[in-house]
Amino acid sequence: MTTYLTPGVYFERSTQTPPLSAQRTHAAGFVGLAERGPLHDPQRLTDWRQFQRVFGGFLTYANLAYSVRAFFENGGTVCWVVRVADVDAAVAASADIPDGDVSTAYHITAVNPGKWGNHLSVSVQAVSLAATQHTHIDGLVDTLLSVDSIAGFQSNSRVRLTQQGGPDEPVIASIVKVDPVLKLLELSEPLTGKGFVQSSDANSIGVESLEFTLLVEEDGQVVERFAGLSPEPEHTLFAPGQVNGVSHFIKMEVGDGDGLPKFPLRGLPLESGVDGLRNLNIFDHIGSASSAPETKSGLAALRAVDEVGLLSMPDLMAQPQEPVAPVRSPVGRVDECALDARLGRSTLEGIVTDAVTGQDLEGVRIEASDGLDIHSDISDGNGSFNLSSLYEGEIELLFTLDGYDNRIIRISSMESLNVTLDPTDQPPVFSEVDIFYAQDEMVRQCRELRDRFAIIDPPRAPGGGTLSVSGLQSWRARFDTPFAALYYPWLIVRDPLNLSAVGGREVPPSGHVAGIFAATDLAEGVWRPPANRVLSFVENVATQVDDVLHGVLNPLGINAIRSFPGRGIRIYGARTMSSDTAWRFVNVRRLMNMLEEAFRDGLRWAVFEPNSTELRLNIKMALTNFLDGLWRKGAFAGGSAGGAYTVRCDITTTPPEVEALGQVIAEVSVAPTVPYEFIILRLGFTADELQVSEV
């Protein structure tokens, strides 16, 4: 032991090894279709409201929102969501803010692609944050203005100059410099020749700073407000700098104009947003594991998220749906005699075109309600329609055509209409080959990373509906892996998009199951089988599983979800899809996942350490302390520590010939609670890395 006799600074190397800690396993990773949100970029969410803010609401043709809602309703607390689409076809809605009749002040674009951006609009209002006057007319010298006050003015500001008896139109200039001592404003260009009167009896020149306020509206409601924006790039409140990265709805880029918007501008709509789902393929869902991290998409994008412990892809079974007709609020029936006395009848003409291609649309059905009657017509080959004998006033029009989204508009004048319809942009129905390929990629990712577990949904029957028992057995036979579990049947939930629907909506069970996994992990531990818990956000099961059917499914490793009278709907199985009895149960595989990850992360300090007796003792101590803590929490079977786990790291596990290779090996045996069998883990340290293998 060192004795300290001389005052000074002494260095000592600590021999204490950092303790191992149990890894978190409850975070779920979801891949699917969403209304909005970043494409192929995993987003961390901690509650349902956050999902709505980032990814929007429920969709008729997609399951992702229902699954994430089910995850949080059943006890999940953290998930990562990847929104997928065809990146080549997905387009963000956009609009141009003019600065005059020809030029564009700013390009406005929705923050991410999709039709959701077509519900946005922007308004611009002129504001002035500072005002003063130049009264020393004789002192008007080229670019200098002597003013009464410089409060609120700053360099790189745009100002508006007016003078009674001076220029007919306000003069717009830019401030180069503000002199607070002499109260001088230096302008970017001289004022001589601009029409200002310079004499002792001339009126003063009014000076106002020129800023603007940008309003972002969604379906006519203001959702964001950016005040006091400047058109000058060097200004601290330069418009794009204040909007980009802050707005949850839009991005802003400078156009080819001078940056000063045309005032006022009200309700400029963003248009041409496309979801990019029509040509979606299975590779958009799974991505490519070999791609660079910044270009990975779909499932592959989750590989880099170390927190993910569960995988779900509920939209492999997405089903295209007919567009729901807009809810038509009646204009209000009025007395026909009163209408005849007050208003005349007129004819309404118009053309309907494709919003993407601009082609005329034939066969569009147009229904018009004028408050008394319903008038209808079908567009001809030129996209033209004609509605006669309409009472003038407020008229409601509904446009419908197969393959296009329904559209409803209201008008109050009888001018000719040019109406565009958006092609229905919904995902295709994937074949069983594609679905299996994607689910197999889920299993592959779990097997390679060994820190996550796949929850597999059974596909729908060909043509829709619940898969038959024989079809389910055939699907189960495709897999043999301990890194995934199959749950059956689909679940029926109350559909927020159609609360009056009888029977509700069928959704795949993986979101509900992931929530139960997470809740079990958080409440008790990953070693507890995630089963026999009541499900929330569910009305019924799509297929009733009785004892006879359950007896068929359970030996196959298909986990049944059953409805028990008086006990609710429960997950009644916890088996993997492995033929190896050692890996039969979900909790055993996930416990091993957690241990392996804990060993990798917790023993990295040992790499490059001298291979000595001290190192082996420290490794054994760290492993023993960690496993003993888990055993005391109930992670392992056995009435004593020796019956629950063993740790060996000595000369017998690392003989001289192994030590000569720069390796140190520790052998760990644990007895999972179910089944009562030892699983052997071999930890090997080479000269430059840590390796974990199973025996």
C-alpha cells in the first residue's frame, strides 16, 4: 500500500470492475403505413398522443395506428415506429407564396410526404415591429436617415418609407447599419431621386420596419403562428430560419423573388401531396440490411436501434378499402315557393380532371344539393358535366368515381368549375410469398442481432377473412425458430373511424401482444411468460378458440388468444416456433437475449486487459453478482444459487493453449424457470473483441 508523505497529486488504478445490469427488453419496433410522418426514419414514441402528433390518426386500409394504440393500451411505454412508402412516388404537398405577379417569395412544402399535406394552407399578414420618423429634411443625405428613435430597428431589416406629398407609393429599403449614438439609419441605397421632398417646410418621412406573420392552417384551423419574420437572410428573424426545424407542418425555402411576400395573403392551399402507396412492394417494408445506415428503410432501419426488443409488422396484411363518402352536412331544406320568389334557377357547368395527370375524367358521378332537390349528372369523355335547374345560393357537390377519392365541395356562385380528383392511393394486397419473406426477415434480424424477438401475425385467408385451421397449420410449418412466436386469431376492436359499425374492425394481434410483453417485462421481468393477462382495446376475437382447437394449436407452438366468460380475453400460450424443446418457451429465449446483451455490454471493459488470474477472478465476480441478483428476483429455477446458475472462469476454461491465442473463456450455466434445463453460454475474449456463443 502506498504511503503518502509528500503533499502532491497521486494516481491510482482502480481495480473495481463495473457491475453488469439487466438490459431493457420492453421497447417495441413497429413497421407500417401511416397518414404522415418521416419516411423510413425510426421515431421514438412514449404515448399514443405522440403517435398522433407525429404519424396522424387511423387509416381505413392500414393497421399500424391500431397496433400502436393497442401496444400502449396494454401496458407498453416505449416504441419505435417506421413509416414506409414508395419513396419514388411519395410527394409532399407544396405551394408558392408570391412576392408580386410573377416572382415567388417562398416555396412552402409539407414537412413530409402524403395527402395529409393537402389539408394545409398558409396565410401571410404584414406587421411592423418598429416605427419612427425622419424630421430633419435638410439632413437627408443619400443613404443616411437621422431619426427620432432607433428602438426596434436592427441591421439587415427591411423598412417602408412614406411621406405626405412625397412618393406616390411607399419606398422599400434595407437597413445596412444602425448608429445608436447619432440615431442614424444607414440604408442600402440612396434615397435621392425617389421622390422625397427636401425642404424646411416638407413633411417628415415615416419609417416603419417591415416584417410579416405566417399562419399555418389545417382544415381551416390555425395550428401554428410565426410572428415578426424578416425577408432578409442576415436578419436574426429570417423567415426560413425561424420556421424550418421548428414547424411540425411545413418547411420554407427562398424563391426567386426578393423575399417580401405579397400582402395580404389568405388561405393559400398546399396541393399535390401523394402518399406513395399504390406501387408499394415488400422491399419497401423490409429494406436492405446491406445498405448504408443512412439509406436503410423499413425493417432494416430498426437494426441500428439498440433499444428495440420486440418486432411487429402489422401492415403486411393491409387491406385496400373503398373510400368512405364524406359526411354531407345538409344545406337545409327550404320552402320551394320562397325559393322561387327569392332566387332564380341556373345551370352549373364544369370539368373534372385527374389531379396527378391532368387528364379529363369520364364517368364521374356528380350529385348537387341546392337545399331542395338532388340533381345529378355523369361526366362525358371530355370530363364535362352539366347540372340544370339549380336554385341559386349555397350548393353542395359530391364527386365520386371508382379508383378515386370522393370529393365534396360547396359553392355559392354558378361560375364554371374546374374540379380535380385524387387517384385512390392505397397499398396492394401482398401475396403469401411476400408476407412470409418479410416475416422471415423479421426472424433473421432477431437471430443475427440476438437482442430482439419477433411477434408474428397470421395472414388473412385468400380473398379476405380469417385463415382456416389447416391454413394456419401450414403457415406455422414454414418456421422453425426460437426467435419468434405466432399468435392466433386476429382481434376485433372498436373502430374509431366507424363507431356505428356492427362487430367492429379486425386487426392483427401483434400490437396487443407486444403491449402484454412490455407490461410483463416492466412489472416482473423478461423471465416471466407473457401470458394469461387480460387484453385491453379489444371487443372480441375473430375466431373463438375452444379446448379442442387449443389442443391442436398448442403442441404446434401456436399461441391462442381466447375469450373466457367472466375473465376477459387473454393470451393463453407462450411458446416459440422452435422444434427444439430447450427453446420451446418465449420467456426462455428472451431471457437468454437479455443475458447475452448484458454480457456483451457489461464486459467490454475486459477486452485488451492483461490475461491474468486477476482478470479471470474479476470476470467471475461480475458475472456471479449479476446472476445472483437475477436469481433473487425469480429469473432462475433452483432453491439455491448453485442450483440456479454456475460461473466458471479459471485455468480449466482458459488453458495455456487458449491463453496463448489471446483469449479468456468464461462458462455460464443458468436454469430458466421454464423448463428446468440448463442452457450453457460460452463467453470468449479474443485479443480485440468479445464473443458470446450458446451450447
